[in-house]
Amino acid sequence: MEQVEATPTEERRTRSYELSSLTWSSDHCSNAENKYCYCGDGFEKDDVNLYCEGCRTWYHRKCLPSDDITNQLLPGQGNYEFWCAVCKPKAQFALCDASYRAGGLMAMVYLQHTHPDRSFPAQEVISFIEKHWKLLLPYKSHAKSWETNTLTGLSRTDEICDIEGPASKGIYKFKKAVDLREWPPSRFRPRTSGANPRVKRRTTADPSGEPPARRKKESLADAHCFLRDKYRYTSAEADPFHLNQWRVITFDKTVSLSSRDKAEHLNISPDGRTVTGYKGYSSVRATHGVGHGVWYWEATVLPSIKADPGHPDGHVRIGWGHAACDLQVPCGFDSLSYAWRDIKGTVFHKSKGRDFGPPEGYKVGDVLGFLIELPDKASTETLPPSMAKAAAVGLQKQAYLEEERVSTSQGMSRAIGSRMTCFKNGQRVGVLAEALPTCRWYPMVSLYYGAHVEVNFGPSFKHPPALPHRPVSEAGPLYNAEVALVDILDKVVGRLHPSTTTSVGGPL
């Protein structure tokens, strides 16, 4: 599900007990002591409880500030993202988009919870969704096929429901009694990645900022960066300062984990600082990269969030990657990325591992530091590429810029003296890589199944290194200045070859 809005709800608070002292279920959704929320009271079986993505426990609605949306939530409703005021300086709540199947599932959870002995005809489920549409499917339209899509989705979840008859006329009932503690938001999130795009067309930028028109056969579900054949496509927007030109969509944005430059099924928090995995290894990059100077950022490993109790434990690879790395594979898979893995602390590059640092690697609660030392001065290989004559491809009302994919570091010059260094809880572990290819490098996180990581791009760090450095958070303003510089060079000097790339660090 996509986060669509986040609203702060309350100031920092504390709990009256320690989460680690409780006996938790394998999915971390219930505990034997029946202690939840700030107050430590039991789970409210007949009211709304909100599940925090950070500490992974429930909070009573009555213990949270009154809000127009949360006041209307239904017991068992899961199309939201919530962060408590212990995990964040201010609690955050975001009502999220949901699939028609998820809407039907939420309806069934509520109906079966309130009427545990009943079965529910298909039309009763549909009527319930219609009545509560603004809560269950707030960002979905009443498409002609929505009823069919909803019931078909429910009929295919045979591990959850017993269904009698065809989907449109079926009788729906859960196999076991509903325990709302077993239904955190992750249970309603999609279990498959989006389809690959199949249609493209050339467009020119509209100075009004309107995206390209939609075509009937386009199938890309979200505005993610993706790879196809020999090309890489990255989302863009019309440049308001240059007629019929495009600019990278991260221009004038703060540094965070990218909601677009990521694998489709990774879940990014509303503030762009936390990412949760799902199923096999896949990756996300930061919105901005660095090409010269000394930079530092940190990552904290959080407890895994299992979407299914049967899923294996989550694992993590963290490091640096080029803008052209494939995001459907882990960091360190190719020659354009370097990764440090939690298991045994193994380092990966070109899919080959080597021993690195303490054999125990790192675990939940560890704060990892990543320092990169690059040449002091920028070069044409590390500046953002020129966008003067870039052509766009229109998909699902979103503009994408097409560039020839960089698939290897072969042919790139090497920056002598450059290196990547790793730290664990303030202690230097070792050099991840040195004599790096000359390009722009992005902070990169790869997750396996329910692994959960929080990043900190600065300016304040828990364990800043002694070596003078800049926080990666300063890469945003620097990027804006570099884009302006490239525009000047392109127009005045004319020495840069225009490219269709939108990703910093691509060919010039």
C-alpha cells in the first residue's frame, strides 16, 4: 500500500513497561502478559487498536489524541500506517491506499469479529464496503469491475476464508475465530509486485506541469524507477524554468529514502526514514547521491516485521550503490554496488562474499555508520547529467525519462584514494571498498522478508566519526546547485553532451 498522508498527532511519550520483558508471539502481534499501549493495559477487543510500525505493539484509540479519521476507524481496519510517540518525536498516522481485495478482507475481519457464528453472502460483504467506502477504499474509484475484483480476490485467499459457490454468489466465513491482534496492517498489504510496463510513447514536457496523457494498455502501477531491456526509466516532472524540458523529480527535495527509486513491494515510512521488507531480497536507494568530498550516514537495525507467521527471519544488506543498480536484487549483486550483510558481517561485491569485521556481524539495535571518501573536486563524471534535450516516456499519467542502462563499472575510471569505511556502534570495523569507480554513490538498503531498518542522513548522528565529513542530508542543496551549474555549462560552454538520463551519476 502506498502512504498518502501523514499527520502528527502527539508529542513524545513513554511506556509504563519494557517491551523486551514481555513474552511475544512469533509475529510480535500479541504477548502472554496482555500488556499494550503507553498505559500497559490489555488489548481492547471491542474497540480500535492501532499497530505501531516501529515498536510493533498495539495502542488503544482512547489513549491517543482525538482525530477525525481515527475516531471513525473500524475494529480490524488495517489500511493505515501508525508510528507511536515513543518511536518518533511526534506520533504519525497515515491513512493508506488499499487494493479491492484488502477492502474485502477488512470487511470480513470486522463482520466475522462482530458476528463470530455467522457466514456472510457476497452481497452483504459488498454492501458493507459500499457503506464504509471512505474508510476502507478512500483512494479507489467505483470502477465497473470493483465488485468482481473484490470478490475474486477474497475467493482466492483460501487460507483465510471458506467459500461456498462462485465468487459473485459465494458464502464467506473464516476458518477460525477472529483475533484482532492477529491482523496488523501488514496482513492487508499486497503479496505480489506490480506488473511490468508494456507500452511507451514519446512526449514533450508540458510547461504547465501536467503529466502525459494515459494510454489504455499501460500497466505500471506506481511511479517507481524500473529497468527494461537495455534502458532505465526514472520518474520526472516538467521543468518550470525551461520550456519543453524535464527535470529529475528529486530536485529541491530533502534527502530521504526514495519512494520511487525502490523495489515496488518495499514499504517506506511517511518521513522516508524507515523501510520494511517483504519476501525476497530487494533494494531502495536514497533520493540523492554524492560524487565528491567526504560523507557519512547511519542505519539502525530494527526488529523484523513478519507479514506472515510462516515467513523466515528478515536479513539486511546495507552499503552504497550506483544509480543504475537493479533494485529487484540485493546491494552487492553487481559491480556497481558494495554491501555489508548482517549474517557473519560478510561483504558483497559482484555477488561474491568475503569475511569482514567481527564474525557475529550485526544485529537488531546496532547502529551502523557508513563513511565514503571521494575526490575533493567534482568532475563531469560525478556531476548530474544535462537534461536539455531529454525525451520522455508516458506511463500511467507519469512522465519517465529513458536512459541507456549502465550495467557494469567496466570502462569507468577509478578514483585513487577513495574508500568506503564501515562503523558499528561507533567503532571502526574496516574498509568496505577502495579505489572506487568514478561516479555518484547513493546510500542503499536491501532487505530480506520482514527486515526493518531506520536510516539517519543527519545532520546529527549517534556516533559521528572523527574524520571531518558532511552529513548526507546536505547532498540535497548541493544537488540543486550542481543542476544549475550543469545548465550553465550546457548553455554557455557547450562541452557537455546532452543525455536522456535523469539519474545523477549516469553518462554525460
